[in-house]
Amino acid sequence: MNALGIDIGGSALKGAPVDTKTGRLLAERHRIATPERFTPARMARAVAAIVRHFDWNGPVGIGFPGVIQGGRIRTAANLHPAFVGRDGRALFGRASGCPVALINDAAAAAHAEMKFGAGRGFAGKTLLLTLGTGVGSALAQDGVIIPAELGHLPWKGGRPAEKHVASSVKERKDLSWPKWSRRLDRYLAVLETVFWPELIIIGGGVSAKHAKFFPHLRTRAKLVPAEFFNEAGIVGAALHGAAQR
């Protein structure tokens, strides 16, 4: 079954129809920038615009950067606070006119990478991080994927770790690759101490530039970039949407 995958991020939402048997995008992704924090109503209209762009009337999977429980949004750290407590599945379903399934964005990326990408065939413990506006995270072992909120681990001064190590921080503070990499390396060392992953997959848009910062990271686990780069969330969301039918 094909499904439309939509990945909601802190700076844009992106979508494309996906062949869920292969993970291949069936059309060029469509992107809508969100230069300011969209309200839930405005974000729902943007989701509907992506659905109309592809003239889609089938299942839709949406990756959302927050805790999702039973389709309800529990956190929205880098989005409008009015999302918290909303039934996201109902919100986006009404706007799009399609059956909608909602999943944490990093968990969606993990689904894509473990089924079709960098984690394909790997049964050990995997840590996946998506570095963007914030830090998304998920753990996987033996095909079981667990969403996590490791970007909100209290860090210096009690602020969330993502405020120090997200790729948006590098851009905003104009950090050099080595300087930003040292921050990321310290963060990864803590996560390795706690979780002991055997494989670490780095996703998000910055993963396309992994050659600039991977040499500065000293992980115990094998470290690889996401094969889907910034499209993993779209593919994984589509997989989730198709599975809920």
C-alpha cells in the first residue's frame, strides 16, 4: 500500500507519497516553510495543502516533534504551545479529509532507517538521533522502536540538551564544525553511558554533511549517517500511516 508521509519540523513541514514496500518516494517532496510558529489551525491548513498538492485521498502518516499518546499531542517544545493536549489525529484528519495516523517524528525516522536504511537487518541496540531545530531521538532493538525525548535531557544550567547540540544551534551561533562537534561528542558520550547502543544513526538535514563532523566524534558504537538523510521522517510517517489501515 502507498501512503502519504508528512514530516512536521520546527522550520517547515515536508511531504511526499511513498511506496511502503520499498521506501521510495513516488514524487518530489513538497515543502511548506514555517518561519514563525504556526498555530494548530494554521498547521492543519498546511497539512491539507500538502494533501491537495498531491491530490491525495488515501492514508496519511504524520511525524510530529513531540510526545504522542493515542493520537494526542503531549509536548510541542519547538512548536506553538497550543498543540499541547490537542487530539492531533482528529485535528489533521478533519483538515485533510483523509485517514490520519500520528507518530513521533524521530520514531518515524527510526522506522524508515531500520526497515530500509542504515539499520536494515541490524538486530542489536540502535540509537537514532535527528539533529535539526531540536534533537529527536528513538531507540530500536529486534524490530521494536521506542520513542524517546533525549533532546530534553537536562544539560548545562538545567537547559535541555538540544539547546546546546542541535544543528540549529550551530547555525545560530555560527559555530565551527570542530567546536559544534565537541558539544555533540560530549552529549553522545552521556547517551552511550546510559544506553550502550551498538549502532548510532545520525539523521536530520545536517546528516548530509556528516563528513564534516563525524571525524571529530569518538563514539564507542558504530556511527553512521541516516541513508534517507532528511527524508527519513517522511518515509517512516508513511509506513506508520499505512500500518494503521
